[in-house]
Amino acid sequence: MTVIANDTLVQLGIAMAVSLTFMLISSVAAPFRRKEDTYFAVACHFSLTATFFFCAMLKVKVLVNEVGDYLTPQLRDRFDFDEVLLWLYLLWLHLLWLHLLCGSTSYGSTSFGSTSYGSTSYGSTSFGSTV
């Protein structure tokens, strides 16, 4: 059961606004200890927002198909698009952010900070022998 205008563009607009708000909060506050986790959270929020945006576009496509008989040819050409291309673009976008995210985070040795997990040095403190 949804509380906000079930199955409408208003519901998708509010979902995009909430997702963008949480993406902003995640990117500014950086609530995770590791930067990679913050980047992953922001990427997930971006993917969710993009999905809501494409759902809104599909909602417009359904509307154009429903009232297509009453539209002039110019208006139909203006608002009509190929939903297969939209789906392919959404798939490409999700695969791209997965590739960027997985390619930039290697958990064996991180490239985001000065922490090296393979040796005994953590940040600026070195553990081991004292001289």
C-alpha cells in the first residue's frame, strides 16, 4: 500500500526527490568509515534516481499511447520515443556505473587513501620495530 498518489508521476517525482536528497546526504556526510563504501552508496542512489527518471519517461510514453488518437501529428512526434532505446540506455548506464565502481575499488589495496592493508603501516602510524 502506498500513501503518495499511487501509480502517478507525482509518486515518481517524490521518489526521485527523496533519492536525490539521500544521495546528497551520503556524499556530504560520508557516513561510512571507508571511502569506497561512501562511493558505493552514492552510486546506488544515482542508479536508483536514474531508474525513477526512466520510469517517469515510460509513464509519459504510456500517456502518449493512451491519448494518441487525440494528439496532432506534431505533438505525437514531439512526445513519442522508442522505449527499447530507453531500456538499452538504462542498461548501459547501470553497467557503466558497475564497471566504474568495481574498477576503482580494489579491496586488496585501496587507492582512495593512504592506508595500505597489505603491509603493517596504517595511515601515518607504522607498527613494527621501534628504533
